[in-house]
Amino acid sequence: MFPFEHLVVIWIVASIIQKVSKIKISRLGWALLFFGALLPDVDYLFVWISNSPIHRTFTHSFVFVILGFFVSYFILKQYKLEKESIFFSIGIFSHVILDMFIFPGLMLFWPIGTLFSFYGLTNLFVMPVVTIGTLHLYVKWLLFDIVLGVVWLSYLYFKGKINF
Ligand SMILES: [Zn+2]
């Protein structure tokens, strides 16, 4: 999934949770949700640098969700904001769940190599072969992502929630 899809989904889910539970999510909480929702794809950097097939492994696992909680907990504890760290984990977890819609899935229980997706399990970890067809599909998704981002930012702008 592309960045804006992750951001829009976590925004919708958190807004619903906020309405239903009547908990007011702080600005820091929102920032942590968004940052957490984007962070797992940081593994692309390591793929580009090392050219090794590590995308959707460690950073897309329960280990990373839990590690993210503890790291943010100990950092935020310095400022007595440790309760906010749960939002960071929720953000990461939302990314993981969304990516499970894309075959062949991800290593949910990394370092165990089985890939989990909503379409089933597989033990084959194959780097996707880039063809004209897959590039075409990527470009379509990217355009969808851009449109989604523009719609979302426009909505926030017209609601007066952001100013340029
Ligand atoms: Zn991802």
C-alpha cells in the first residue's frame, strides 16, 4: 500500500475510535499514529541500500509493533508522556494489517519466515518481478494514492483543520 492509504485508513479508524470511546486523541497521539502508520516501509531504504529482499519482514511483524511500543514508551517517559506510546504501536499495527491485503503478505511472526496475508499463508518469499504489467499497476495505485491524498488534504483544508 502507498503512504496516503495508510494515513487515511489510520485517520478514519482513529476518528471512529475517538467518537465511540469519547477519548480525545492529543496532537502528539495523532502524530504518533501517523508516524507509526508510515514507519514500517522504512525497510525500503535498506532494500535500496543493501539490495536484499527484507521488505515486509522485521518492520512488518509483531516484534516491530512491540518493539515500537517499548522504544517510544522509554523515550516519551522522559517527558512524562509514556501513555501516548500506545498510539505509535497502533499506527504500526494498522500498517501491518493493511499490508496483509497484498499478496503474498508479510512475515507477521518474524523471524519465522511464513508469510501471512488475508488470502492465506505461504512459505515462498519471492521478490516481485518488475514487468511492464506490474509497473502499470504500480502507477495506477500511485495515482489513486495521490488522488486520495489530495482529497484528504482538501477536506482538512476546507474544514479549517490545516492552513497553508
Ligand atoms: Zn508496508
